Amino acid sequence: MPLFCPEIWREDPTPPSEQDCESCGLYKQGTRMVWGEGNPEAPIMIVLDNPGAREDKEGNPIVCGTRQTLQQAIQEVGLEKEHVYVTYILKRRPIRKYDKEITRKICMRHHLYKQLAQLMPKLILCLGNVAVQSFFQDPDAEVKKMRKEWHNVRGFPVSVAYHPLAVRRRPNLYKLFIEDLTLVANQLNTLQKK
């Protein structure tokens, strides 16, 4: 396998109208809002639970393990970075305890649903049980039971896969991760041929 070199994807700036949002309370934790990254006009929207570390202690941008695993798999299945936009259930990285259920509902209602309406992706891929449970509004939803198929959520075709960090921790999941990303790549190819 060729050596994979991860890259820092362009951050999509948070709209000025949303930058000072205090609705969910995560602003009190001092982390900045991260709206998304990649190509906002991409046909595939990837939904993660929340932003991870984006800078090192000196403030230099970094590619965290989540992005590295995701980028490698995207490249492996033949997708281009222009095909992908990454966003989050929570727009701020939580660093202390918070009311998970209420906070996620607030952030989805105030931010993610607006993004969906504005960007209108052709396909959505939710990564990890937290994102899946939040996006599907089902606390019992599990990736392992829902993967390898398409679901309709709010009128969008949605597929699911394991979180890239879970894949890093359990390398046996990488094959399944590739299968799920291949499902998305194949569906995009089908849509582009129409």
C-alpha cells in the first residue's frame, strides 16, 4: 500500500450570525465553534459527533487521528476530497461534562438542520454511534445493525459507518469502514451517471 500523507482540509468559516451562539451552553467551555471542513458544495456530507483537536499547543494546525483515518479511507475507495464536506452534531468540542442529549438536540435544531437546508448534499454518511443516534433521533440506533444500507432521514439518503477513532483503536474494523465508504462511493457514481 502506498504511503498515505494526510492533509489539513480547508475549514468552512462559521457564519457570523452563528458565531456567538450560546443556546447549548458549550460556549462556557471556551472552545471555538467549528462549522465544518472540506468542500461545502460537495455531494457527500459526513456527520461526526463533534470537532476534535485541530491545533497543537503552539496553535499550529494538525491532522488528528480521526481525519487521518477518514482521509486514507476516502482516498482508498476512489473519492476525491472535493466530494466531501465534514460537519458535526456539536459545533464546539466539549472539554467538560455537559447534558449530552439536550445539547445535541439544541445544536442540531439551531445549526445542523440549517446546514442541510442550505447545502443540500446528495448523500449523508454518519460516523459513529453518537452521530447516528443523534441524527436518526433514536437512542438505540447502532452502526453495527444499520450499516451496509441506505436510510431516509429528513428526505436525505443516509448511510452509517464506524467512527474513525474506533477504527484506529480496533484495526479489524478498517475492512468494514472501507466497505461502508465503498457503498457511498458507488452510490455517488450511480448518481453522477444519471
